Amino acid sequence: MAKPQDLPRQLALDVLIRFEKAGLEKLKADSLLQQAFGPHPQLSDQERGFCRALVMGTLRRWLVYDAWIRQLTGRPLKNLVPAVRCLLRLGLLQLEGCVQVPDYAAIDSVVQLAKAMKQSPNTIRFLNGVLRSAQRRLADVGFEVPPSETDLPGYCQARFAWPSSFTESLSSGYGVEQIETMAQACQRQAPLCIRVNSLQTTVAAYQQALAAAQIDFESLPDLPEALLLPEFSGSPRQLPGYEAGWFYVQDASSMWVSRLLNPQPGQQVLDLCAAPGSKTTHMAALMGNQGAIVAVEPNESRIQLLNENLQRLGVTCVTVWHGDGLNLALAHQPQFDAVLVDAPCSGSGTLRRHPEMLLQWKRMDLTALNQTQLALLKQGFAALKPGGRLVYSTCSILPQENTQLIQRFLAETPDAKLEQDAQRLIDTKTDGFYAARFSKK
């Protein structure tokens, strides 16, 4: 068993080994971390934060460390057992300085974890030797990285752990500098961003509450209800007014989508892909709870979460429909003044928060996603009144899900007029998001 002070590292290692043994498929780091924390209520917020930093940091740099391990050992990765691979990645993360740990502690912590796992003396010597070689290499010449000018995909994989195929998929929509800037932004965990809920309080009042709690915040000029909490690392439930519904955790780029749709008090609005309710509740706030929003969601467990958020935030103008947006049965089509199609997507714009997605990239079926996205867009547009407006959005930076799909929709929908669209890139403050607003002729 790990010593009590080593428990965060032991839990991090357990989560990483689960990823490794599952072939990295379909697992979500946040869910696995919550499962790991469950039997250990004694963990402090600082210990949970350290464990999270170890897991997310390793997932974020996974492909980089795999390349380093191959260079250091001269062995194919498949020749090392999953536990050893994960132990080496954890050690490299700490040696690289992604978490604030002295080099001696980084190496010793891996050795102690290996001993607790009853690894053989030969394995322990191997781990110690490889990590000491990495320590010298990092202090001297570093590791090999292809030049970005001639091999951007290889450069991004070697420096930022972005799979070559992922970088290639971006090349039709972005330049070298844009891609490198986004990849660099994804090397750190995203800060917490919240939306002040105007149904329960005001931005000024909530800023005063944060100041009274000595929590630093930063306003974002184009989104008055957004507050960035760059230094906060605890649970959002610890923030002032959580139970009273004073705020909702939501990235600023996501808030931009509802503002682009601009629903008005008294209007009839359709939210075709509603749960967990970030944009649904934002639209209700923008409407002052006046009018009606129909929120469609096919998943029962997500409906429960949606209803909890509606209740906590004091939203009363939403009716939840349990159904599939692809097979929407409306009595009197078209009947909505505004429609939001926040389509299921690759989630590539949220890599700062979900670095495991890049490890699952090869299994992403973009063709099937595109078919669903286009079908939802057409369904939502069919429910829109003439003269109404529709916003299609994704938390993606891939042209295939965004601009290219919109061109297909316009070519097949003669009564749709594109009013404006924009792609928000990943940066150090916000996720990557795309949104396009249409009107119906």
C-alpha cells in the first residue's frame, strides 16, 4: 500500500493504468477521478487537485512521453507492461516541471510506487535508470522535435502531443501559427469560468461576493455575465451562492452562442440538444424567464441533470421534452421564433479540459457525426418560422464539422440565409467554439 502522503500519486497511477488497459477508448478522465476519490473522503482539496494535475497532465503529454520513452530505452512501448509505461509517464511529467516537484522527489515517488506495487528489483532499477537519464537529457540537449516548417504534424506530436492525423485535419482551415498557438494553449488546464445567473443576482453583486470571499476574478469584455477565476482550484460548490443558483459553470465561448441567437422575452424557442442545460438556462436568463423554451433531450439521466440545473437556477420558462431531436414530432410546424442546434461533435475545442480526447482521436467517426449534425440542423430549421433565426453551434475547431458542413446545408436548403458565422479558437482563456446564425426566408 502507498503511504498516506503518496495516496494522490497512487490514485493518479490507478486512473492512468485504467486508461491504458482499456485501450484509451470511451473513458472520461473526470469520471474516473471522481470514482477514485469516492472511497477516500479524507483527501483534502489540495490532494485532489494534485491528483487531478497528475492525471490530466499525463494525458495531455501522453504522446510526447511515449516518444521520450522510446528514445531513452531504445525499446518499443509494447515491450513494457502498462504499469511500467504509466509509472514512467508520471515520472516524466514531474521531471518536466508540469507539476511543482523537485527532481529527486519525482524519481523517488515513482520508485516508491513501484515498490508498493511489488514490482521486481530489476524493474525498479530500470525505472530509476530511465528517469535519471531523462533528468540529464532535459538538463542538457532535450529531446528530438521535427522542424515545424517542414513537418508541422510531426512537430505538433513531438512537442505538444497532438496526433499527426489531428493536426492534418486542421490544415485546411488554419495556418501554422494558429495551429501552434492552439496547441500551446492546450498544454495547461483551463481555468474555471462561470456565468453569473441574472435570474437570481447581478454581476456586480456576485463580484462583491467573490471579493468578500477573497477569490480573484477577471471579467471578459464581450460577455458581461462571464467571470474567469484563474486561481481557483476547488470545487465550484465551494463558491458563494452555488445552492442559491447565483452562477453556472460555463465556458465563455459557450455563452457567446446564446448571445448570438439573441432570444427575446415572450418568444417561442426550441433547444434541440439541451442537456445539461448550459445554453438552455442562459437563454432563459436572457429572456428574463418570459416566453417559452422547449428543451429536447433523449437521455433520461441527462434529463435529470437538466431538471436539477433548471431548479437550482430558478428557470421557470422551460419545458423539457424526452425525445430525439432527429425525430421531433411537433403538432404545428413551423412554430418557433428561434432555434438552437448545439450539435453533438468531436469536442475538439475543449481539449484543455478533456485531453484524453486526443488519445481517442483515431476512433472518432467524423463521417457519422457529420450525418447527425446535418440531420439535426435540417430538423431544427424545419421547426423555424419564416423570418425566424437559427444558430448551429459546436464546441469543435474542425472545419469538417463547422464551415464545411454549413456549406453543405446551404447548398441543400434554398430558403436558408447565412447571416454570420465565426470560429473561436482555443486560447488560454476560452475553449474553441463555432457558431453560425441563419434566417429563414
